[in-house]
Amino acid sequence: MKNLLILIVAIALYLHFYPNDEVTKFYNDKKTFLLEGFAAFSDTKVRLKSEKIYTDLQSDLAKFSEEEVAHLKELTSSRDKVKEFYFNICQTDQRDVIFHINNEAKVCSTIARYVSMF
């Protein structure tokens, strides 16, 4: 046990005074991964449930085509997809190729009501 402790301290001292780029990159990648995991696990803020967008648009779905409804279901399957759609489509001049322009405007305006909850 004592030898193992000495070995760990020796490796730590070596890496501290003679850093290796590959080891440092590996360490930083794993540290970032763990911190993001803990942040997602311990998130206490009020967040948007992505299904809320779909339920808010439920009354307008008669005006949507079957392909648009399927795309909307896929879009509202996760909060990250809703956020990505909002910032890539709604906040830019880029158009979504599946939604009709009026339906896209409805989806964007519905998402805009919940932007503060991203």
C-alpha cells in the first residue's frame, strides 16, 4: 500500500513538472465530460419540457401536413433539438425545408414564448 501511494505521488509530480500534451488533453477532455455530466445531473433551474411546444401547437396541427407533424414530433423530442432549431432557424434568415413558412412562424413564435427557460 505504501509503495502504491509513493508511485501515485511520483507520477503526479512527474506530470506536474513535465506535462505531456496527450495526457493533458486526455485529462481536460475527461474533466469537461464529468463536469458537464454533473451539471446536467444537478441542474436545479426551471427548464422547458420540450413536449410543451407540441401541446401548445395541438390546436393548429390540422393546418400542418403529416410530414410537418412528424418533423414537429421529432423536433420536440428533446430540449436540445428545440434550442438548436430556435437558434439556427428562428433567429436567422435560414428556412427549414420541411415546414411551410406560416407553420414555421407558428412554431417559432411558440418556442419564443419559452426562450427564457432554455
